[in-house]
Amino acid sequence: MSKKSLLSIGALLVLLLASCGGGGSGETITLIANPWPASELNVNVAKIIIEQELGNTVEIVALDENAQWDALAAGDADASLEVWPSGHGERIAQYIEEEGVVENGGPLGPVGEIGWFVPTYVVNENPELATWEGFADPALAGLFATAETGDLGQFTAGDPSWVQYDADIINNLGLSLQVVTAGSEDSLLAAVSSAYERQEPVLFYFYSPHAIFNRFDLTQVELPAYSDECYAGAESGGVACAYPEDQLLKILSPELSEKAPDVYTLLKNMNYGSDAQIAMLGSLDEGMTVEEAAQAWVEANEAVWQGWLP
């Protein structure tokens, strides 16, 4: 066989290997999981499809929603797939719009909403507690008092790394409440479940979409309506209104488009509705692991994710 023929075969093999690489480079892709189940599910869905269809290895790293911005800007991670923009206005302005060191990856699909919740049996017994004004009454707020809060009612928050304005809302509205942090989403859910089983009052931070609303009959406490003016003072403690609805978005490292162009296209295209998240979250409640729930969704919804592929 001639040297020219060997070179031709070698060139052909290079082309074939490149075409099978999917991501265009075979690079390892690093996805960020934030400390709540929906974020973990999103990145596991992406991991399965990337590895299965594009051939890139995917590593998932756990980072809180604040630290992830610097990781993406430094090129230490490639994407985070569920950002709640209402808590990151300054970072979006700085990292995406001004410095261009993080890229807006477009909407994930679900519309999220953070709020205050109580079991519906609490509102049935005390209708005033359906709105924030009820908690300005020390006697009614005192129904939620614990040994930790004394005469004040307890407002139970979740993971301390989450963006939360509840202490500011309480202070600015003059409510007879004190924030107590559960420490994690699992701890928060356990506190709610325990109170619900005993039919005791509990007031807590939570968000939708989430499978908790399939488990418990809950009422969202009406806060003063959201406004841009209200949140203009968020960084200085000025929030005194409801959280806004959030069009959840993805954020990417600007280097990803060159590092792995097919992966970049897939993640930009990745978009599904709240129903998909709720279904997977429901699977977790039924005992599946995050990985199993993501795999089950991928297997059942090929017609959806095929449209994400380059």
C-alpha cells in the first residue's frame, strides 16, 4: 500500500472520529447543580442526552447559586440550567450585560414563583392569615411561635444559600415574625411535613413548580403586589412586597460555543415546561433517585429532546 493511500485512510479516520464526537471535541462538560431537586434533575437530563447522543463525558458539580457566576466566568464550569433571575439582577447586569463573561443561555421553560405558604387548615381556622396583614397582629402571628422565637411567630426559611428577602419583607411590613433557617430543602420539607401531620400552624418559604403541592393542601399568603420599584431597593434591604414570577433561564460559559459547539447548541435549545419538572419531582417522592427520575423522563420523552439536538 502506498504512503499516499495510508495518508488518505488516516485522514478519513480523523474525519470519522470527529463526526462521532458529537460535541465536536470530545471535551468533558461540567454542569452546575444548585442545592434544590429541580436543578439537579435538569443537569441530569442534560448529562444523559449529552453522553448518549453527543459522546461528551459530563461531570456534575454542586455549587450554590451565588458562587456559580464566578465559576462560569472563569471557565471552571460550562453551564447552570436553572437561574431564578429575580434574585440575580445585579449579577445579570454585571456578568452578562456589562462584562460579557457569562452568557444568557435562554429560557429553560418553567415559570417559577417564590412565596409564603401555610397549610390550608390554618386559613380555614383563621381567615385573616390568608394575607400579610394577619401577621401584623401579634396574637395571630403568635400562633406560629416556637421556643426559638419567643412571642414572635416563626417564619421557616430553607437553604441559607438561596436568595431570600423574607427578613427584609418582615421588617419593612412590621410583621410579628422572626426568620428561622431550616438549613436545607430536605430539612424545610421535614418541618412542614411534621407540622402537617400534627395539624399545627407553620409558615414557610417555598417555590413552584414543586411536587410539595401534590402532597399537601397549601395556601399562598398574599403579600403586597410585586413592582419593579419595590425590588429596586433589594440590595439595600428595601423589599416590602411579593416575589416576582421568574422565567427560569440557563447561563453558560462563553467558551462553550467553541469548546463543544454541539453541546452548546443542545443546551441553548433545551426547553421544557413545568409539567416535566413536576413529573420528575413526583418520581422523587415515589422513591426514585435523581438519576433514575431523569433517565425515566428521557426514555419517555424522546420526541421532546430530539428537537434540542443540533
